[in-house]
Amino acid sequence: MVPAAPSAARLVFGDRIGQAEAYAGLLAGPGVVRGLIGPREVPRLWDRHILNSAAIAELVPRPSALIDLGSGAGLPGIILALLLPDVSVILLERMARRTEFLRECIQDLGLANVEVVEAQAEEAAGRLSADVVTARAVAPLVRLAPLALALVRPGGLVLAIKGAGAERELAAARRVLRRLRVRDAGVIAAGGGKVGQAATVVRLIAGP
């Protein structure tokens, strides 16, 4: 059973709440059946996954081009495409069973500003680039940063949604970030006061 959308979701999504609810249904149904979402996650789909993804919308410049690295079930990429119609979103995912689900979601939700690319990040580097690269539950920052920065344009943003260990991950990655010529790196809270619990985000600004 799909949990009802909380009041915070109705405020965040506005007239797109119907699409957000439809996506929640896809995650709780086919997403669970295909192993993209664990059944234990269904009761907390809204707070832990959907609103957590929506929190970073305020950090994305508009208009812009965005790559969601390791998109999985579409978090946060599909949520950002819903909230930011003037942002062009690429869902980059290497596994065929996931890309099939993502394409079905796009079609069912009627999203015109998003496409799916089936490839590993290393394969996409050099042929795909964007103003913003997002990632959620992909890899520790020390491994994620080189992959994400290879996809972002000079001066662009990497927004990695992390948990309580974000500061430790950032500290462990400092040497790698210097080698990659990252201009600025920090941990910020996003979405506070809008989505309930703020999301913890590592934000990187790519160098020239």
C-alpha cells in the first residue's frame, strides 16, 4: 500500500502533487517487485526518499542542464525533473533493469524534460556534460567525486546527498578534491522548513 502524501509534500509539489503521488505508486509497486526499492522502505517513501530528494531543488540553478549520476530508481533525478520543468535532466544509470523502469516512469508521468542514458559514468565522461551533477547513495565521496566532476562543466556544481557522515567523507576526500582542482567544497543543509527534515548535501564547485 502506498502511504498518503504528507502535507509537506503537497506544499512542495503544488499542482504537480498528482505526478508525485503517481511516482510514489510506481516506486511502491513495480519498484519493489523489481528490487529497486526495498519493501521496508515503502512506509517511509515520502520522508526518507521523495522529500529528501526534493530538498535539493533549491540548490539547482535555473535554467540548467543536470545529470543524475547512478540514478537507480530515479532519486533525485525524477523528483527534480518534476519540480524544475526548466531544467533538462539526464538519468545516467548503468543497469538495464533500472533504465527500463526509469523509461516507464518518464512515460507514465508525462515528463518532457528528462531522458535516460544507459552507461557507466566512466563511459559517459567526455560525451556528456552538464551544469549540475547530482548523486544519492551512489558511493563514498572519495570515489564519487572523480566520476561526478568528469561530467560537470567548468564552474558547475556537484550536489551529493549524504547522511550523518558527510563531514567525515568530505575530510577523507580533501586530497582527491585538491587534485581534481575543486574550487570550493562544503557540507550544507537543504530544504529546511520546506520538506520537514533538511537534507545533508556535499556541494562541490568545479574549477576551471
